[in-house]
Amino acid sequence: MIEKFHLATLGAVWLVLAGLMLYLASLDVLPEVQLFWTVSAVLIMIVIRFNINRTALTSFNPLYFGRLLIVLLTGMIALRYMWWRTFHSIPLDADFYSMIGGLILYVAEIQATIIFFVGSFVYIAPRKRDVEPVSLNEADLPTVDVFVPTYNESAEISRLTLLACTNLQYPSDKLNIYMLDDGGTVQFRNHSDPVKARSAQDRHETFKALCDELGVHYLTREKNIAAKAGNINAALKHTSGDLVVIFDCDHVPTVDFLQNTVSHFMKDEKLWLVQTPHFLINDDPIEKNTRSKADMPSECELFYTSAMRGMDNWNAAFFCGSGGVLRRSCLETIGGICTETVTEDIETSVEMHAKGFNSVYLHRPMLAGLQPETFTGFLTQRLRWAHGMLQVFMMKNPLLIKGLSFWQRICYFNMTYYWFFAFMRLIFLFSPVLYLIFGIRLYDAPVEEILIYGLPHLVAFAIYFNVFFGRSRWFLVSDMYEVLQSFFAIRTIFQVVLHPQRGTFMVTPKDENIMEDFISPVAKVFHLAVGIMAVTVAVGMYRIFILHGPTLAMDITVTVWAVLSSILLVGSVGVLHETKQVRSTTRFSAKGDVVLHTNAGDVVAKMVDLSSKGIGMLASGTNKLSKGDKVTIKVFCQVLDKELELNAHVCAYFPVKGNPGIVNIGLNFEPQSVEEERMIVAFAYGNSERWRETLKARNVHHGLYEGAHYFSMVCLPLGIKHIYNQILRTLAKVFLFIKPKVKENV
């Protein structure tokens, strides 16, 4: 009852504010008055941004004055701008092409405004839940089935996740672990191609033997129907646990995963889902190729830190495909996981919420996952998300589906409608081309009015974005991510709008080893885009400095716009130079004391990094070790509450540069049994507190300057270097006298 009153109060506040903003936006005022009040509003926002405690600025109190005032001022400026655009600046009386061009830009601006207002509603009050561990001695604990679906992933990746699942702290008589192998189905083993059939048979035997070795269950099925969703639904028919946990095969859970999530189901019989964040330990290709610092938040953290918390406030947190706990009895009311779209997770969530079931988002990282290593792998994943989200928008529009609350409709609309972003991104990027090269008028208004209404609008949006998302995304970096996806997502938009029921589930590439640097095979479209913008800027300069025509003020304004678009494009293309990544497992920072038992005596060291394969450490200068030595590691494992003795050998041993008194020691683990493997996995991946501390260190609020500085000092120089080398490669092909520095493909 209290929560419903809270939601009703917050909704009423929003309705009152919306009515007030609409009224004020409709007032006709002189340009001088508009300039005065918008500049005043922006200055107030700047004061709020820099003079309120940063913790308070991101307060979880939904009625916090500063947070609401930022939304109110940004919304007022946006509405004033859109009112002016609607009634005073669209070139409806111009020539046909100018009218169409102006309307297309106007539609893109409407789209951006809708995303702002709906997003503000969703993100205004991100919910913070405390972890409530369940007592494992309770007699009425529900039974749990853990599903690990796999399709084409390696046995090595799957082994790590299965080992971690066997470490889950939960009564063994109430826990069953299943590997769901969709790569070894009867259909694949009987493939008409004998090579593919043999490969599927080998996989089937390998994974079955793996499961037998680790003491978990192996399941496969007759036919590969409905991809991952069909795989899970087939497994539901052969299992009976009260709760079902789903982990992607590259998502390694911590030992306390069940202990921290099961308790929510014991308090709410209508709870169908507890979702946890995906904590990704490797860099995505944008981070890797720009050589970003470890303190820059991953792109996914914007979603898991802000979006999911915001949706949880409105009982709209949804299943993310992995890291979720589902109640079987609730899931059975809709016949299992939905299969109509390629994003079965959010489709299922919409159906479950429409049935009146509840969900919980617990923002504690309790699994370690992997991101695609290459830009093409990144695109494969993101375009599948875009395709599925747009399918849900078209086929099961949350504004129309029966059963959802008003708040849930808004949340799901925000999450699905956002994926049309490619349209507005490309329009904003290339609108200067229409004016400067083709002479298409985009505005029917004096330049002074365009600047008076437009510039405060852009500045307000930048401040708003930084206030709301400064902990989980840097200024300009999100723009770069969207630009990189837009050139390919626009095709997906048209495909789904024209044929919403079509779509194939594309598996995200995993375990990609990049043996040498290369240029991404999708780079050509960006090279073309940069070339178009370069010509546009050149034409703009010609119009400014040579023609000196009557439209000089407009020429200057649009040329500046073209320069800014070019800078964003150039900064983005730098990530298309794929840098090599040969390490088989991702290492992450770790701290702690380690004792090495060697034939020459003990060595005391400080741990610096860790993985499932090995450990890196620093020690005072010693002559007790050399490369290849066998050692025994003695280290305390907090989650197992005991000291471990692990076998390893020295794979690296060298003095630290600039500090010869300290040596860097690298060890590779050499487990002698499955039990020792389990201990290694528990030591490396089992402690959720390690992931929480890492996430906390990254989620520091950064201002606009930090993001702009990173983009201009890292991304932009990489982009310039990439374009320079591309020019050399082009000249080499044309004149055959310059050797390209970088290969075009792997």
C-alpha cells in the first residue's frame, strides 16, 4: 500500500509539472526575453551541478529538489525549443525538397524530445535495494535448477562457469545444475553434411563427459527450435525446481548468488523474477581499441546502474537473459520463455508483468561475464538487441498490451522506443550536407533565433545527461557508441518496421583471440562518411570565405555544425583499428598476500592481478625463483573461509622497470584435481565483494570536462591516425609506392 501511494504521489507530481511546462512553453515572447530566461535557466543548472554535494545530486529520493529542478529546467528549455520549431521555423513555404528536409530534421528532434521526457520519468528515482541473504538452514528453502545454455561456445569457457555453479552456496539436496547443449542436438548429429555431423557428435560426447566429470546434468534435445528460448523451454520439461536460474555459459557466478537472491521469493508469492547486473570483466572493443583506462565505466553500466534501477522503482525490471532467477510456477502461466522475437528475455518480461507478476532488480554484481572482443562481434550483439527490442515495440507494443500498469507501459516504451536512435543520430550528423552541398533549407527562421533557442537547448541536455548519468557514462562517449552503431542499426530499423516477424537469433561471438592488429572489415562505411563530411566542411569554407553570399550567417552556423559532426565521426573511427588480444583469459585487479613455497624457501608476495589461469604478483628482489619453477601457492580464500594450497609454475619473472628491488612474478595454475580447480574458481571469481568494490571505484561521478578531455585527447587522435593511415593505404593501392602499415583483415 505504501509503495502504491509512493508511485501515485510521484505520478501526480509529474502530471502537474507536465501541465505547467506545457503552459509555459506555449507563451509567445520576444527573442530577447527567450534568451534571458534560457540563459538564466542554464546558469541555474550549472550552479546546481557544481554546488550540490555529488552524493545528494544522485540521491535516490524521487522528490529530491535538485534532481527534479534539473529535469524541470531542461524540460522547459526543450519544450520552448520544440514549440518554436513547430510554429516558427519549419520551411513549409519553401521548395519541396527544403520542406521535406526540414520535416525530417523536425521528426528527429521530436524523437529526441520524447526519449528525454520518457527517460526522465523512468530514471528520476533509481531504486536502491539492500542485500538480504537467506539463511541456508531454513527448512522451507525452494528447490533450484541452474541452467547453463550453450550453442557454439568452447568446452573451456563452459567448464569455468560449471565449476563456479558447483561452488554455489546452497543445500545440495535442493540444487541441480544442468548444461543445456544446443550444439549437440540429435538434429545436428544427423546433419546431411558428414563433417558437421561428426563435429556435433564430438561436441556432444565432449560436453557429456565434461558434465559427468564435474557432477552436473547434461541435457540436449531433438531439434534446434526457437534458439536459446527453445533450449530453455525444452529443459523446463525435464526439470522440476521451484526456481530456475539462467547463466550464459560465459557468465561465472559468485558463491553467494543464490543466498542473496532466493530470499526475495520467500517474501512475495507473486514475484516471478530477481535480476542481477552483468559485471563484465573484459574491455569491449571500443574500450580496448582506445586503450581506455580501467576507471572508465563500461557501456553496459549505464543500463545496469541507471536504467534497471529506474525501472525497478516502477516494478518494471526485466529479465536480461542471464543472471536472473525465475519462479517456475509463474513462468508456466505463459507456457515458458517467449519465442516470437530474438530478444526472448524482454518479451517474456512484458508478458509476465502483463499477468500481474512482480520483479526485483538487485544491484549487486554476482557474476563475471565477457564482452565481444571485436567490433564486428560487438555489432552482432547490439544489432540483435536492437532487432528484438524493435520487434517487441512493433508486435507487443507496451502502450497497447493489456495488463500492464501505466508506469510499466512508460518504462517498456522507453526501453523499446530508444532503439530507433539510429534515425535521429544519422539525421543530426548529416543534416549539414543537405544545406551546404544541396542547398536544402532546414530552418525557416533568422540565424539569431536558431541560436537563441538552439544553443541553450543543447547545453541544457549536456548538463542533464551529466547529472543523471555522470557516474556510469562519460560525456561524448555515449555519443560515440551510438554513432558507431547507427550506420548498421538503421538497416535493422527498416527491416523490423517492414517485416516485424522476421528475424534470426545471432549468437554473440565469444572467446575471440586477435593475434595481430587489423582494420575492422566494417570500416569502409565510416571512411565514406568521413569523406562526405570533409567535402561538406570544405564547401562550407568556400561559401564563407569565397562566396560571401547573403546567407553568410547561416553558412557559418551550419559549417560549424558540420565541423562538430566531423569531429564526432573522426573520434569514432579510431576504434575500428582492432588491437591484438592474445591472452586466453582476462585478468583483473586483485589484492592480497601470497606465500610461494619453493625448493629454495618461501617467498612472500603481493597479488596484483588474477584470472582462472594464473596470478600476477610483486615481491622484493629474490633469487629463489626462475622461469619454469614449480611452486605451491598458499593464500587465504575469504568465500571458502580457509587457506588454500594451489599448484602452479613460474611463467614470468623480471624486475620492475625503474625499481630493480622489486620483481614481477607471473604464475600459471596447475590444478591436480577437479577439487583444486573448484578452489581456484572460488578464489578468483567467487567473491561478489570484489566485483562490488571494482564497480564502486568505476562509478565515480565525472564532469563534462573529463569526458570531453578523454574524447579529444584519446579518441580523436586515434581517429586522425586511422584516417591518415587509410589515406596512405589508398595511395598505395593507386600508385603502388607506399606500403600500408596495417592489414585490412585478420
